[in-house]
Amino acid sequence: MKWFCRCYRCGASYDLVPGRYLCDVCSQQQQVDRPLEGVLELAWEGAADPQSIPLPVESEWFAPIPVGKTPLWAPQRLREQFGAPNLWLKDDTCNPSGSFKDRASWLVAAFAKKHGVQEIVLASTGNAASSMAAVGAAAGLNIKVFLPASAPAAKRIQVLQYGAELIPVDGSYDQAFDLSLDYSTRTGSMSRNTAYNPLTIEGKKTVSFEIVQDLHKAGAGAPDHVFVPVGDGVILAGVYRGFEDLLKLGRIQKMPTVWACQAEGSSAIARALASGREGADAFATPIPSQTLADSIAVDVPRNGLHALSKLQKYGGQAVVVSDAEILAAQRTLAAGSGLFAEPSSSAAFAGWLKVRTTIAAQDNCVLLITGSGLKDVKSAALGLGLEP
């Protein structure tokens, strides 16, 4: 197989090498306070094993840490409660750091090891930071994290326990993003920043392969709907990339409906989709995020343009939920299934609850549960009416 980078917008191709992040042409169109222009996808040519997941790094470079292959399971009580016989939970809280983000970190670390890169730097609202720190610890890499000081304590503690260097930022995720890019540009460290590094999208596609494989094993057919918690839009794009590969390999026959589930206080991609516009024109002046779902709280969704293009191309949908709906969904999910999800993950369940009556009862609906509730017990306490 031959791997390369390809601009999703203009189609320009580039070698897959350290330091290649954005399209040289399209990135020149970058506007202030708008999502990243020139986001690259990884693409491959040649023969591929139809039963494996095509990835751009050989298996021997991956850190010895059990990322992925998380359970897809049937929440029987929730199925009965809501009359949804084919509701499924993809439980990525079982990843080593308790987060879906391990999928991207695992691939980025493997690529760094293969190319002799020793330091990785990133900005994060918390989960990507603790994830990269965990995988970096297993891989023997130096990890530097720029993290808003407002990030939940559990996520900050994870970063430090794993031995990474934490740089607190007295500001938003967007400010942390800019600071981390400045550092990686000055030092030559590898940036793991979401969307900016195309490997972050590629690593997340693995979940689509697992969903299809596990549904097949269960004799349930293919996924009809996939509900994704969305902030920056990288998980959404990764899910789409996986299904695109599965279509290319002939393992599914149609693209499932992907739902972008966003918090009311951070819903730029949903607003862009509703506008009917394309490109940067779909993203108005950013609105400061205000939501307790910190993992999906962004002012400017860095992968907004790329994610929007996927939603528009494949007829994806968006659903916006309030913080109150998120907290109620968090409690219902935990009490009805035994799965304690953080607020961002609970947004996927809240989104499904909001639109479930518009979906055929027999359709396979998969909810991505991307982070453990133990990462943010303060918000869960608020939902229970307790003192945080």
C-alpha cells in the first residue's frame, strides 16, 4: 500500500512525512476566527487486506498499550424503556486513559517512533491531553500539553501522573491551541493538535471498523445511525473516514446517517449546517462557548470546515442539546445501563433521545460514548443536585 496526504478540498497530494500538516495552497486562505483551512486526509492506493484496518504505520511501531477494540454492547434496560431494540453503546471509556482520544494518540505516537521524533506537543480541553500523556508514557515519548486552567482536575491530574509536562493556560482552548502551535513551530516538535495533524483524524476512523465488525458478529447487520459528540469535529470526520474506507473495501453498502451532537453553548458546526452555506461563509463570528460539557466546548471548531463538508456530502444531521438535557441524559444512561459517561459523551445520548421518534424503531443506532464520567465528577454532582 502507498500512503499519502490529500487535501479534502482541492485534491492536492503530499508525502506523508513529519512536519506535513496542512495543504500549502488552501491554508493560505485562512481567516481569523474561522476553522482551519487546508485540513488534510490520509489516503492509500494499492491492495489492502479486506479484513483489516488500513493504517499508515506498521504494527511494530505501536506502543504496548491496549487501545481500541472497545466493547459494543446492548443496553437491554434502555432498549426496553425506549422501545429501541437495536440501540447500541460503543464504550470507549474502556480505553487506557478512559477516552476515545487514545485512538488518535496511539497512531500519532507510532508515527513519531517510526520517524525518530521524541517530543509531541498539543493543546487540549483535557481528554486529548491525558490521552497523549498516557500513550506517550507507554511509548517513551516526551509530551508537552497546553491546557486551559479551567479543565477538570481529574484530567489535569491524569496528565501529571503519566509524566507529561503541563503548561496551564489562563484562557480558552483556542488560546491554548495557538500557544502550542507557536511552540511546535519554534522547536520542531511534532504537533498532535486535533485536525491540524491529519493522523488525528486517521486514528479515529478505527472505531467505524470496529462498529461494523461487532454488529456483523452480533448478526445485526450494518449501522443505520451513528451519534457522535462533536466539538472540533475531528471525531466526526474520523468516523466518516472509516466508513469511506469500509465502502471502498466493499464491507458496507451504504453510508450510515451520522448525527453531530452538540451542546447549545458550543454548536458552531450545527449552526453552519443549518445555514445551508459552504466553506468559511457558513461560520459566522465565533460565539464564546458556554457549556459544562468541556470536552466539546470550543469557540472555533478547528475541523469545522472539513466536518461540515462530510455532513453535507453524505446527508448527515445535527442535533443541539442543552446542558440540562445533557445532565439528565447522563443520569438516565448510567442508571439504565451501568455506563457512567462524562457530559460530552452524554450529549450523544441526549441527542438520540431528542430525535429517536423520527428514526425507525428497527434501525441500528450506535451511540459513541467517548469519555468516562469519572473525568468530571463535578458536573455529575450538579446533575444530582449535590454540592460539587
